[in-house]
Amino acid sequence: MKEEEKKIFEILEGKGVRVDCPAAEGEDCENRREAAPRAKKLMDLYYQSLASTSMEWTYWYTRKFEEEDGELQIIRRAKALACAFAHTTPVIYPGELLVGAKTGYLRGTFPMPWLIQSFFVSKSSELFEKYKSDSSSRQAVDQAAELGLGGGNVTADLPGVISLAGKFGLRASEVPMLNKITEYWSGKTIEEIGEKHSRWVPDFEVKNNLTRTLTSRGDSAYTVPVGREVVSYYYPLQMGFDAMIELCHERASQVAGNADGDGVSGMDRLYFYEAAAIVTEGIQKWILNYAKEAERRASLAKPGRQKEEYAEIAEICGWIAHKQPRTFREAMQLSYFTHLALLNEEVASGVAPGRVGQVLWPWFEQDMEAGRLTEEQALELLELYRVKFTAIDLFVSSGSNSVLMGNTFNNLCVGGLTREGLPACNRLEYLILEAGMALPSPQPTLSVLWDERLPEEFVLKCAEVVKIGAGYPAWMNNRVATDFLLRQYGSEGMTVEEARAFSIGGCLETAPGCWKELTLNGKTYEIPVGASNSTSVGVHFISNPKVLSLVLFNGKDVKNDIQLLPPHNKSLDTYEELWAQFKEYYEYIIEVQRRCCNIQHDIWRKKNVPIWQSVLKPDCLDKGLHGGNMGFRYNATYNIETTGTVTMVNSLAALKKLVYEEKKYTLEDMKDALLNNFGYYLSSEIKSNSISEQVRRPDGDRYDDIYGDCLTANKYGNADPYTDSILHEYETWLCGTCANFESLYAKPMYACQISVSSHGLLGSGCGATPDGRLAETTFADASMSAYPGTDKNGPYALFTSAVCWDHSASQNSQMNMKIHPSAIRGDAGTKHLAELAKSYLRKGGFHIQFNVVDNRTLKAAQARPESYRDLMVRVAGFTQYWVEIGKAIQDEVIARTEYEEV
């Protein structure tokens, strides 16, 4: 046993934790360690909780915002935010050592009606009928959404509780408040203002129809406008809130009344510093309220350990509300409050802790050296950290929930390199990985920034964690990511050394960072922190198979019987003509979406000014510019998201082979088969989008030949040069084309290739495709994963297909694999798994992640979900509880090729 492992083992043995676990469905569970009793108890409490909505934050924000009518927008918003922070009721649960929550509920969140209203208007609202009859594009998306019926999802009204967005429960007593607040914001939302001004864009109606028909998502700034970025905890950890507020006051005095020559006046800087101080003071009061609540609980508790713990919480919160943290626990607590405040400021998904094990290392190291902390105590705190992050919920629409599956994408990364190019992993990161084993939970998800220079024992520890079946850590290629960063941000000053500070924001979005010097007790450390605007904002999720369908049917969406795009009126006599038209339509869709998106985000940055988000990033406070004024160091963060890549590639291969080369079928034959769903009922007719439940029509046998040929045509994932050349041509074109489009900030955009769960939602809006996929069923997941069951030649053949293009030309690419637990059993299995991941990354792959689970368990969990409340799977860039995932996605995960040998 290696020394690192031996230390962990001794810690666990000392806690009386078993290192084995009962068999599940006949399979053993290697090296599964139980969490500390208090963490396990709090996690069990979470399992009994429902996703709940509170109106408290929304009320105080709206009340103060209304009071400040006539004030400058940025100051008005700052005062509203500060008021909401200061009035949020603190709740502390017995046994907690880390405290803080979005609302008074364990699993709570709240709506932000100043952003968008339609999807959370309650069924008892007077406005419900208005939105029910509204033909808005987003409502069509919400109606097509499918969420899991189990776990904490409140998918239907309960006695005394209203279901909002198909997921969140709101007490009926709060409905009148929701109605009143909704009415106040009616006509003032970012959505309504943005739509009004977007009408100036030519083909504006095309944008809404693209969303309505599930061809793409046109609501970039209306749903989750912030996130897919890495947090910087630097200023709170280095300075403390008192010094931050003092700095803002000093800078405000310096810039007030001065005219600057960079296009932003000193007055704009003045207003930003004013707003920054106001919001920081509000967050300070919020933390102090927790100190007061802990003092109150301590005064009521009986003498004993719980009373002492309340007193400790009060002392810690009272200190970190003002000063730099002194201990590892204080640093963890402050970083968590800092993080949570971002999620209260804005509807944000994918706000990542980043390389927090390296950020918090100074406190861990000094506490260990001083004897103030043991590794057992640190491990318990890290387990509690997982509980707190898992309890964070995000209030978004039903359509967005069906893509995110309720996940919040708080990605914690380990590994990577230092500025000098040395391995950055440390002892604390071993414990972070161990906590992920002891207390498996969706949040924070884990990713390893793999590089050849990382120690072998660290890489094997990552592989060991994968084996518990929680779906993490995902593996990211450090070299590919830094190459992308230099390509995208070189014009903004990115260097090789600074590229090494990157981390993953969201599920797998490469996000720029920078190095900051942090001083603690006279010792200086260099830590990696986030330094960019939100990434993955821009053109959202273009459905590649749907675009191909539009090409085949002359711009008409035959599923919805609408002429969606201008007719091209071409005969498509050659494959080259078909491919040229695909590219033409694709670029047209990008341009329509891009222009509307830029207006949406411009309205958002003017109305929902990103204050706390800007305060935290190093350059904003230095320059006096908030993020909307490009105060971030890196602002070329807008992207063009795609989904269904492999379904499209397989479809192009079938068309090229069967229609254009072999001429076995005419294009009209193919279109007829697609229109008639190869002789099968539509998914909507049988009420199931699952690929395993489709039913053939009585007369469907007339399409048997063409259907069979489409199914057996060349498929991606088999080291087949025929399909690989199609993928290579597509990727080379896409990545180059995306750079030709400009964002709101006149920066080049880039390709973002992930699916989350959009392959389910957008698949439901697409008819049958030439690869043999039936109408309305899911696409292939991710961007580099094979369509379920079509990768016949093993994992290394799949890898060969996936790396036929340069992954550094895109922000990301995504590969998911499913491995039977028996294939990686024992120490030898751990090494095989690590070598499998490294083999793909060495070939040039950017990302790979694994589900280590057998289909018997997944099918049993479908049949008896109540017995599998804590079962997690990796979907596409994220881990989620099986019972909270929609059945169509569940069936797609089950259908994925299960490798029994690696």
C-alpha cells in the first residue's frame, strides 16, 4: 500500500469506518468508505427533502428595488441585493460545522421574476391563463420537457403546495405574494425588454421559431445568463470584507469626477465602486446574521458538544464577516459564503469552485504544521462541504431543468500544473478525492486536470474514485485545454504560464484563470483563480440532426409543418451540394441567434449588472469596471453550442453511402421513409421518447429494407475512415466558422461541444434521421460518444474515431463511456482504468468520463426507484441521482455500450 493510501486508511480505521460495502444486485463495491456520522446524517436529511421555493429573497429584493425608483440602475440593483442578503433568514441544522443556504429550506431556492416570468407563474395565479395561452417559444420548450418523477422533484401539486417549473414546491400561502411580485415585474423583465429590442434583427421571428421547434435555444440571457466560469475567492480570502469595503471607498474617492480616456468615464467607475461596497456590506450582514443565529441557538442548547459547536459557528462567522480567515475551517466557510452569494445574485449554473484544494492549501498547510487540524478533521469538513454544495438548487424553467436535470455544475478540479509547469496536486487534493469516495453526491462534481507530469499515485487515486460508480472525476486533458486558451485568448494577453491557471467551469467548459499571490501569516503562496467572464453564453444548442432535416426538406420543419428557414430550392443531386447547403443553413442559424443573443445580453448587463461577480474577479476591482464593461481579464467567452453531432455524422454517412454512392435509394425514397418514421409510430403517439420502447405500425414492414440498411450503414466509433472523414470535415469547418462570428464585446466566438441532457430534449423535437434513429427519440449523447450500441470494435477504436480532429480548436469535446464493474476490479483494474483514460488523452482527446455500473442495477432502479434514492449516474458532463432523471435519458444511459473488458 502506498504511503498516501496508508495514511487515508489509518484515518478511516480510526473512525471505525468500514472499507467494504454490501453487494448491489450481485456486484461488489470496492473500497467504498462511509462518511463521518454527522455528514451521513445530514445527507440522509437531504434525501428526505424536496426542492422548495421561498419568496423571501424575491420579496426583499423587489421591495427595495421599488423603493429606489429613480436611482441609477447599478446603485438601485446593489441596494436591492444588499437588502435581500441582509433580510434572508439564517437557518442552522444541528450537526452542521459549515453553514449557509440560499433560503430557509435545506434544499431551497427562489425565483427571479426580473429576469423571466412565464415559466414560474403559479397555477393559481391570475396571470396563469395568459401564459397558458401564450404561444411563446420558451413555453413550447417547457411543454416538451421531461423530468424524473422521484427524489426531491416536486413534479405535481401537493396538498398545500404548488409545483412551479415542474420541479419546485411553493407553499400555497406564498402564492399571493408570488402573484403580486409577478405583476410588479410584468413588462420590466429582461426577457420582455430583450424581445422588444430584438425585433430589430432581420428574421427575428425565425429566432423564436427555432426555439419553438426545438431546433436551437434562443434564450441565452433569459435562463442562466451567468456561470460556466471559475470563482475567484481571492479578495475575501486575502483581504477580508472590511478591507474590501475600505478599498472600494478609497477608489471611489480617487475616480469621482475624473474623465478617463478609455471609453469608460471615472463616473462609471465611481458608481461601480459605490455598488461594490453596498453589496459587500449586504453580504457582510448576511454572514453576521448567521453569527447571531448561532449565538441564539447556543443560548438555548443544553451544555454539551452541540452547544459548543454553535458557539464555534458564531465565533467563526463573526470573524470572517470582517477579516481574513485564520484557519482552514474559517477559509472553507468564507469561500462557501462567497460562492453562495454569487448564486443568490443571479440565476447561475456552473459557477465552479475550480482548484479550491490549491486555493485553500495555505490554511491547510499552516493548520497542519501548527497542530490545529488533523487530516481526519479535514476529511470530515470536506464531506460536509459536499453536503452543502449538493443542497444548492437552481430555479430555472422546465425546459432548462430537462437539459440540466436539476444539476448546478459546481465543478471542483484537482491536479493540473503550477505556473512553472510542475505538478500542482497536493495533500489536500488527496483528501478531496477521498471525501468524494466517502460521501458520493452530485456536488461538487470532480474533475482531474490530467497531465503526463502528475504523480502516478495521484492518477491512480483518481481512477480509484471513478470505480465507486459516482461518475467522477471526469478526466480533462491539460495540454489540449491550454492550447485552446492560447488560441482563444492570446489577443487578450494570455501566456503559456497563465494558461496553466485554467480550470473547468460548469460541466466541462474550459475557463481562463490567473495566478494571484496570497499572503498568510507572512508566508506567500501563488494560487490559481478565475479571471474571465461567464463562458457558454451565446448561441445555445443547435440541433445538428434537425439542421440536416431542414436541408432535406427545403427549409421546412415537417414535424411542426412550418417553413422554418428560407427555401433553398436545390435538387441536392450530389453529396457536395447537400453538405454545402447544410453549412449555409447552419451559418444562417448562428447569425440569427447571435444577433438576438447580443441584444439579450446587452439588456441583461445594463439591467442585471453583475456586481458581486465582478467584485470577486481580480481585474474588475483594479480597473473599476464591472463585467458588463469588460472589467474581466478575459472577455472572449461567448460560444456556439451544438448537440447531436454523432447522430448527424452517422446520418450523413448513410446518405452518402446509400443515396449518393451506391444509389440503392433515391433521395425521395429516403425522405419518404423519414416522413413515415421507417414504419413506426411516433414517440408522441405512444407517449414515450425512450429508444427502447418504440412500436412498429401494422403496415410498417414496407420500410424494412431501407430501415435495415440505414441501421447497418457505416457508424462513427469504429475506427472507420469513412465516417471519421465526415467528422473531421465537420469539425474543421465548424471550429473555423465559429471564430468568424463576433460576440457582444466584438470578440471571436468559439465552438462548445457538449450535450448536458439536450440530446433528450432536442431529440424529442426532431423527426427520424437517416442513420436509422426513430423520430422524437434521443440523439447520441455528448459530442464524441458513439450512438448507443453502435461502437462494435472496442474502446480503442472509439478513441481513434474521436481524435480524428484537433480538439484544441474547440472549447471542449465530450466522451462518455460505460464500464461494467467486473472489468476494473482490484488493483490491476484500477491501473487498467487509468491507462484507458490516459490512452485517450494521449491521443489528443480533451475529455473522458465513466459510468461504472451494470445494467441490472439501472433496470432494477427503474423498477424500484424508492430503493435506489442515492444511486447516481454520469449523464453527459454531470452526475445526477438516477431517480431525478427523465426516463428517456435513463433509457439512453442503459442502452450505451457496456464495456466488459478494458
